[in-house]
Amino acid sequence: MMITCSKTFIMALKDALNVVDGKWKLAIICVLLNGKRRFSDIQKGIPDISPRMVSKELKELEMNGVIVRKVTDSIPVLIEYELTSSGEGLREVITKMVEWGIAHREETVKALTKEIGV
């Protein structure tokens, strides 16, 4: 498939990257690919993320229409986050990125191993 890097193509790519840019956004989306989650569940699902970063990234993802925050009026109040249909559309993209990442890592390790003669 030939890709033409027109102005529209580049703008769309920049828009997509702007939405998922950051150290934690894709990880949060991955957690939410398994369904609704509470704040604490999201934090537990991602090693080394601080509550402050979870909050910041969730707000940005919500602002960009990737997730929705649902508040259930109960005692105590239940707040859950889930992907929008737009967020769910990232499932294929993330799967392809993971597949590429695994293959790339294997190729890199092979090349390094060959280079140092192991």
C-alpha cells in the first residue's frame, strides 16, 4: 500500500498522536479495553503510575472524547471510566502497535546479539 503524505494525511496523523501522546495514555486505554474501571482499578493496572498522573491523563482523554466518566448516584458515589466508541476504535491500532513492538524488539535483540558475537 502506497501512503501519500499529503497535508491532510500529516494533519490527521498529528491529531491522532496528540490524543494518545504521553507516557501513560495508551496504558490507560489498554486497561479500559477490558471494560469499565474505577480510578483505583486503573491505577492498580498500571505499575508505577501516580494518582496525580492517572487523574491528569483521564481528564485529557475525556476532553479528547476517548473515554467517558460515569457517576452513579449511590452511597458511596461510584465513578467509573469507560471507552467511547472512538476510544474502542483504538483496539486494532494498539494491537498492531504491540505486534510491531514485539517483532521490532526481537529483530533488535537478534541484531545486537549478532553484532557482539553471542
